[in-house]
Amino acid sequence: MTAIVVLVFGLVYLGMILGGLPFVQLDRTGVALLGAIALVGVGVVTPEAAVQSLHLPTLILLFAFMVLSAQMRLGGFYTWVTLKLAVLPLTPPQLLGGLIVVVAALAAVFSNDVVCLAVAPVLIDACRRRGLDPLPYLLALACAANIGSAATLIGNPQNMLIGATLRLSFGGYALEAAGPVLLGLLATWGIIAWQARGRWTAPPREAAEASARRDENQVAFDPWQTAKGLTVATGLLGVFLFTAWPREAAALVGAGVLLTSRKLHSRHMLGLVDWALLVLFVGLFVVNHAFQHTGLAAQAVAGLAAAGVPLDRPAPLFAVTVLLSNLVSNVPAVMLLLPAATHPQAGPILALASTLAGNLLLVGSIANLIVADAAARRGIRLDWRVHARTGVPVTLATLAICAAHGAWRLGGG
């Protein structure tokens, strides 16, 4: 049975590395689900054990915030914010800074992927109407969304998993992450502004094309629905910061309030839930649970410690998190490393390192791919080379800031 578990585990994580498996039409979600099905089907994991392996607080929290983000999208909030920002009388570098701040703040609460999905097409058209080259702003959108999402335990799926599993303090983590995130955003602005110097403007024909397309696929702003979503989001933040009410329970109540609407049909709300991501979590929970029970994971951790890479120490955990996040993607990497998260600083290290590492490569974050896809749809080339020219220095700078902050904290400040 151990051999079967190892084989399934190996194939699943090969799929995580490749983004799928050769010769079959499976993405990462399909691979993880098929791995879980295989383990249950051959009797290695019973259906009851599979259900017990799921970490329900994480799944509930993730679902609830997907509903909240759906509310904000259907209310036209992201489009409204982007358009308001775009018409401010700012110079191109100032507009870049404003975009970075706004996107980071939104991603810290409403998830980086959703923010990029809603903002990218509107941002492109708004930049072209101002005669600006959208590329620096798109790169800033992707980088700032990833960095900003690291600021809280609800900004992205891996942070939700870490916070729910390790029961981290919401306010405590936010204070821990504030320094690296703010300095990282400043470094991101500096890097992109320096790279874009003297090349801010776009060809006139692109501005004309944008004017002809200004209302395409834009959701009309609904003040009531937006206010409803912002009220629930503010209430949840207050609950997370000042009460002991379980975060997943509070978030689920908030989602229920939003689903109770006279105007927005639940079909439309639930249609914007990323069910594939939830299924990915389910599949990986089952596969990782089976692998943990073989004892091989503990042996691997002991072997790394013997080789001078003890994962119960901050520096090795930081380095391995960055490496694995770019190898298998951040959610699978965090799931693998959570059992080794025994150091008091392990939670913040996992959350910050896995998230900031997502800016290194175009495929390192779904947010990056969403922005690249929006660019391609409007004739803008944002491939892995273009992204790497910004993503690599941004990632190196933000990780260096994070490492220096961690060393300073461990040294007593």
C-alpha cells in the first residue's frame, strides 16, 4: 500500500510542477482530484478517512471570501475604483504609485486573483485613453496584488490555509507582515518606475481603440450592492481582530448575508465561486494525508535536518518555501511544509515567503497569468520574458526585505 501512495503522490506533484500531466487533458485541479479518487478507489484511504483529512475551516473560509469577492465584482466596485484612480490628475509615476497602493489594499481583503481579474481589462483601456503604455501598470498590478495579499491571513488561499491550520492571530500576523509588505510595495514602485522611465506613453492609435471599447464588459457600479459588500467585509475584519469567534464561522455567516439578496441571484453569486480551486484543496488534502501516514514525510524532514537543512529553523524553512513555491506552486508547497511548521515564526515565514515567491515567474501565481491573459486579449505582449524583467528583481528585493526583517525580529529587534 505504501508503494501505491508514493506512486500517486509522485504523479500528483509531478502534475503540480508541470501544470498537468502529459497525454491527458488534466490541469492541476484534475490531477489532484484524480489522485484522491485513486487512493479511495484502491482502498488505501477509506471514504470516511478522506472526509476526515479535509481541513474544513480552510475550505469554509475560502468559500466564504469567494462569495464576498463575487459580491464586489457584481456590484461593479473594482471597475469603479480603477476608473476613479485613472482620471486623477497624477503624473505617470504617481499614478503607478497610487495603483500599487490601491491594488495591494484590495488584495489584502478580497484576494489577489479576483482583484487582477476585475481590474486588468479596465486598467488597460483607462491607460490607453490617457495615452499611457499599459505594460508598466499591468506589471505593477500583478506584483502589487501578490505582495498586498501577503499582508493578511485572508489575502490568498495559502495564507487562509496557514492561518486556519496554525490558528495564527489575525492582528498579530498583520503586524508581523506590515513591514515587509509596505517596504516591498515601495521597492516594487521604485523598480517599475525606473524600468519605465522615458517610456510611459502609448501610440495614439491605441488610445483611439480604447475609446471605442470603453464600455465593453464593464460592470455598472451599484452603490447599494457595493456598500453591502464593504459593510460585511468591514464587519468581518472587526470580528477577526477583536473577537474570539472562529474566523470560518464568521465568514460563513457573512457569505449567507450576502447571498440573501433581492437583486443578485444566488446562481450568479455562486457562478463566480472558484470551485476548481476548492476541488484542488480537497484533492491535495487527501493525497497529502495519505502520504503523511506512510511516515516518509517525517523521514524526509529528518533527512534534510541531517544534511544541514533543518526545516524547524527559520532560515532553511524560508529557503525551501521559496524553492518549492516556484517548483510546485504555493498552495501545494505550503501543504507539504505545514507539518514542519513548528517554530514560532514558521507561520509568518510560510505565508510571506510562499506569496512573495509568486512574483518570480509568470507561472508562479495565478494572478500573474490572469493579468497576462487580459493583456493578450488586448494585443499587449506580456510573456514570461517580459514578466521576468520585472518579476525577478521585484521578487529578489521583496524576499531580501522579508529575510532582513525576519533576522531583525529573531535578533530581538
